[in-house]
Amino acid sequence: MTHAAAHYTSTGLDNKKLAFWAFIGSECLLFGSLISTYLVYKGRSVVGPTTQEILNIPVTSVSTFDLLMSSLAMVLALAAVAKGDKLWARFWLGATAFLGLVFLGFQFYEFTSFVHEGLTLKTNLFGSTFFVLTGTHGAHVAVGVLWLLTLLVRSFQRKLGPEKALNVEIAGLYWHFVDVVWIVIFTVVYLIQ
Amino acid sequence: MWKWITTTDHKRIGILYGVTAFVFFLIGGLEALFIRLQLAKPENALVSAETFNQLFTMHGTTMVFLAIMPMSAAFFNYIIPLQIGARDVAFPRLNAFSYWVFLLGGLFLNASFLFGAAPDGGWFGYLNLTSRQYSPGINIDFWVLGLQVLGIASLAAGFNFIVTIVNMRAPGMRMMRLPVFTWMTLVTQIIVVTAFPVITVGLVFLMFDRFFGTTFYSVAAGGDLLLWQHLFWLFGHPEVYILILPAMGIVSEVLPTFSRKPLFGYAVVVYSGALIGFMGWGVWAHHMFASGLGPIADSVFGATTMMIAIPTGVKIFNWLATMWGGQIRFTAAMLFAMGFIAMFVIGGLSGVMHSSPPADLQQTDTYFVVAHIHYVLFGGAIQGLFAGIYYWFPKMTGRLLNEKLGKVHFWVMLVGMNLAFFPMHFIGLLGMPRRIYTYRAELGVADMNLVSTIGAHIIAVSLLFFIYNVWRSWRKGEVAGNDPWGGATLEWTIPSPPPEYNFTVIPEVLSRLPRWSVTQMKAIPDVPPEPIHMPGGSYWPVVAAVGIIGMASGAVAHTLWIVLASGALLVFSIFRWAFEPFEV
Amino acid sequence: MSAEHASERAHPGTGTYLAIAAVLFIITLVEVGVFYVPAFKPVLAPVLLVLSGLKFALVVMFYMHLKFDSPLFRLIFTLPLLLALGVGIALMFLFGAFGLGS
């Protein structure tokens, strides 16, 4: 890892990285509240469709793999940027963004097929809690994809050298956190029905 | 004017917060006066029931979110960098952003009055009163969206100050050498960034129910109205510690200075503050003792609530021990700090009375609770904040507030607040509920209500002395110099008001009380040894704030294109902000 | 405190990252497998929670570098995480999960 032009800090840690970990801590409470509501309302819907009838485990498993692999792409992207390896940095940043878009594609497919099968935001408690929880997660993925594409553009503008590795690291923290939230959602919503 | 709009200087932002918060405090106070005038006599007809609902809802919402929190933020902004030996906060543009979002959010909330549709569901918005079915108008839309906007401001500031306090301390300023005000601010910001997400989620659910027909709070769909109460109070209880801890921090600065004695048990006071912040997460359902939680939940939350009195009490004893044996100077700031202790103890006693579920069943939703709230928040937080104003006004303006006027302000306000709020204990126990626009004479509370109304007006009179004092002293007050009080902490080492860069040289700190300790720190030169570059301003924080309020306004107006256009403006301004050359 | 980046101390290489990815892949396969095997029905929830907890920890410790970075980051992440867990469990109790009251 290269040194950035570091200002003196009391802990020796970078301000932006510290702020971002605090933000991630805060997001634990955000997603925690959404997941808790989902769990509290589980099984209380008065009308169907229910989880068993509608959740598609095979398809969601594939999108889960996809997101996990995107985290791999992300760490490889960071390593490439830190090394100054422009070609692989752009490849892996693009790959991460692409895999993120694939995940969003899966989610779009899932949402539209659920609506077809009669589950909307308004249908029942499952619909409301499911769509708001996974929708919030999806919105986070979308923001992440935008962030990654921005970094990719910066790389092509030759403005993402090793001295900017911290920016990529922080984008990585965000991306992995979004992945980790999905790990929880996949287990708690899809697998433990 | 442009300089103020684009400023990223923590001192200017602090003043903006302070002035804005005070104006909102006056607005909230006017709302209170109307409430009290309506209740001055039984079956009064000064305002309608619907208007009364708007008055008490806006009074509570305004005082909590637009007065106390931002006034505390004024001090976070101005004083924290000075106390830790820094030139500014960690993220100056984010700091400006927080202020503008707060201002626009406060204006947005109050704009509802222009439509005759101010929020009217109480400051805690219980369902299903606030559902679209029972509140079809835009009143609650203003409330939900306004709070979300204000939440963004608070969260941004929370991250900013956590990083500032942890990471930008001068060399030698170890954590256990921090002034107590800085410590309490750190605990407060940790509470902010953990508690606000919970209310964000609760409000998202309410917004989706109202706008998109979801079923989060729909009983017919199997939903539970208590979900809102839990989510709200999971935020709401930590919120009251957000309201009180900064004021406690101020008191912990003022008392030692005017007792000429270091704070008794510094470490214990710091740990108690942190403990209060942590334990504050375990008591929320004491706001729900009358909602049918069951004996186990009632007992657990009753016990945790009683326990949180312990670290609070510890602080009181430490403050008293600080004064004991000290050389007390009864300045206005000191009087307010002492007034805090006295009034907060009274509020704390009624609070402990609430902690017993069976007792609370009688007290809840009556004026007994209103008494408690106002003793801790007015007698406590507001007095603490006034102590801070009298204490730090000289540092911010270079001039002292007039002490005689300050003392008149204190005594008149003390009399006023006790006349206003003490009778409420009895009014409540005699059976007058909260949030009712009138009452029958047979209840027997008419005289005490009248006394309370008179007390509220006496408070208002006391504020006139304060306003005149500020207006006169800002330009013509006695010149203060660096250290008018003989304070112990770093902010008193530099000129009043400080130069833009605060410190000519970042000091090296050798003790917890740098100006009082035997090992004197190296004197700070009058002139910087080499030119100090301070970042200029930026207008992207304002533009981003406008984008956010545009989205809220579009939502209230149910007009999608405004939401989308404002969202695009927000995204655009974030990109420009990110790529703007801005050297800290 | 020096201004050195903590990540200088120890740094997983590409090999480690690929290995972690493989482990995550396998654990996910096992999770889906457990979901489909009827024999696991009674212990489904605990097994899945443990497995996904493992994935969570691996991503956080290695991909987010928490194992190798300053303990302060660990504190800043763990405290809110535990708080969120505590709040979630408390809410489940209060809403009648685990067979308790209202």
C-alpha cells in the first residue's frame, strides 16, 4: 500500500476511512431495523401469497453467488489500483460494476415476476416488508454501481493512480458491506422461511 | 452575504446555528404561549381544537429538533475545534451542509402553517391517528418528510464530529484529557448515528403507508400499531440523552471555572456520560407502559429505567463536590449552571416516579409527564444552553454580556419556569390529560392552569432581557480579551473572537487543564510563524441541501417531476462536491 | 501514534482472496443444500445462521480488511452491530417470538 499525502491525525488513521466505518456502523442499525421488522411480521400476513409460494431459491442462489463473486472482483480491483496496474484495475472495477448490475437484473426479474404472481407492496405484510427491505438493499447496490462506474471513468481519465487507492478502498468497504447485508437477507428471508 | 452562504468555517457555521436555533426557540415559545392562553381558563375558545393540535405538535417538534438540538450544535461547531486544538472540523463542507439542511428542513416544517396544515399528530406521531385514513391531509406528510430531512442533517454532523473528536486532537490531547463538553459531545454523536437510522426506518414505513399503500401499520392486514411506538421510542429515548448530554457537558465546564476548582471526579463524570448513552438503549419501552406490553416487559423496562438514574445521580454528586470548598463567583453563566442542577434534579425525581409501571399508569399521558419533560428540558437543557451562551459569548464576539441583565434574566426565568411547570405535577395527578384543548371547571385545575399560564409569560418576559442584552452587547459590550473568566481549557488561550485559523501554532497539550496546570504549556505565539492556508468556501453544500428540500417539497405536493429534478440536482451537486479541489 | 498505514503490517495476497472466495462459494452451496435436504428441517435455522455468520465474518475480516486494520475500526463496527442484534432480539421477544407473552 502506498502512503497518501497524509495529514497528521490523532490515531494515525485516515479521516475518511474512519468516517466511513462509522457510517457502516450506522447502516447496521438501518438494516437491522428493516430486518427486525421483517422478522417480527413473519407469518402474520392475513392474505397470501406466502414466502413458500413465491420465493425462488434456485434463482436467488445464483444472484447470491453473483454478489459474492463481485466482492472478490472488488478486492482484486483494489489490489490492482494499489499496484498501479491500470489494465487490471479497470478490468476488475468494471467486473465488479457488471456483477452488481447482474444482481440488480436478477432483482428486477424477481420483483416483476412477484408482481405478476400477485405480490405487491400493498398486498400483505410479506409484500410490504419484503419489497422495502430488499428494495432498500437494491438501492444501495445501485448507488454502489454508480460509485464504481465513476471510479472506472476516473481511471480512464488517468486520475486513479496508487495515490488514490484509499478512495477505492472506501468504495470497497461500501461494496462489501452491501454484500454482507445480502448474506443476512438471503439467509433470514429466503432460506429460513 | 455570499461569504456566509458559502462558508465552511466552523465558527461561522456555529453562529448560524445559534441564531437560527434561537429564532426557532422563540417560534416554539410563541406556540407555547398560545397553548397556555387557551388553557388559562376552562372551556376557553381562543383557538379551535384542530389548531390546538397543531400548536402542541409544532411546539414539541420545534423545541426538540429546531431549538435544543441546533443550539447544542452551535456549541459543537464553535467550541469543539477550539477545545481540542484543531483548525476546523474533519469535513468542513459536510459541516456547512448539515446547517443548510437543518435550516431548510426547519423552514419546510414551518411552511406547513402557510397551508393551514401544520403537523397535528403530536411530536411522536402515533398510529393509527397519523395514518392516511385518519389524517388524510398533508399535515403529517409535512411532519414525516420534515423529520427525514432534519435526520440527514443530524447524521451528517454526527459522523463529522465523531471523526473530528477522535482524529483531530492536538498532540498530547489524550482522550482522558478532553474537556468534558467535548466528551459529552462525542457520546451524543455516537447516539445520533445509531439512533437516527431507527426512526428513519419507522418514518419510511409511515411514508410508504401514506403514499404507496403499504401495510406496515395496518391492523386489517395483520400489522401492529405498536411497531411504530417501538421504532419511535427506540430512537426517542436515546434522543432525550442527545438533548441533555451536551448541556451536562456545558455545566461540567462552567462549574469548575466559577468555583476556581477542577471538576471533581473527571473520569467518573466521563464514564457516567458514556454509561448513560449506552444504557439509554435499554429503557425505551418505559414510554409504553400503558400499551399492554405484559408483566415481563414492564418489569424489565421498569428495572432498567430505575438503573439509569444511577449514573445520572453520580454526575449530580460530582458537580456538587466540585463547588464544595470552591471560590464561587456567581456570574450569570454560573447561576444558570447551578439552576440546571436544581431543576434537573426535580425533573429527575418525577422521572424516577415514572419508572414504576403501576405508578406510571396514573401519570402517563397526564400533565404530570408534561411537568417532568419541562423540568428536565427547560430547567435542564435550556438552562444549560443559556449557561453556555453566557460563558462562550465573549469568546465568539469578543465582548461580555452584561452581567446585571444576565442575572435578571436568570431570576425572572427561574420564577417563571417554576410557576409554569410545578403546578403541572398536581394538575396531572388530579386527572388532566395531555394534548386536550380544553377542560371542564369541575376538574378543579383551573386556578393552577392560570398560574401556569402566568409563569409561561414570565418566561417570555425574561427572554426580553436576554434579547436586549445580546443586541446591546454584540457591538457595545465590555471587551472580553482572550480569557475573561480564567478558564482552564484551550479555547481561552486564543483571541476573542479567534482568528480564522484558530491557533497560530497547534499547541502541544501536557495536561487536562492546560491553563491551570503547573506544567504550563508552551505559550502560543501571537502571529503565525508561517502563513496558514485555510480552505475557502464552497457552494455545493447549499446546492445539495436545496436538492434535498426540493425532493421533500415535491413529495408533499405529490408531484413526481419535482422530486426527480431535485434528486438529479442533488446527485449533480454531490459529484461536483466530490471533485471540487478543496484542501483541508 | 505514527502515520503509517496499518495495512502495511499484514496484507493478504491474491491467493488468499481467491481461497476466501472459494470458501464463500462452498458455504453457499452447503446452505442451499441444507435448505433442500428434508433431514435438516429441525436444525435448519441454527445451521444456516452459523454458516451465514461464517460468511459474514470472512467478508468483514478479510475483504473489508478488519482483521489487519486498527482495532479502533473493529470497535466502531462491532458496537453498532451488537446493538442492532440486541434491538432485533428484543423486538422479537416483545412481539411474541420464542413463545413469550404479547
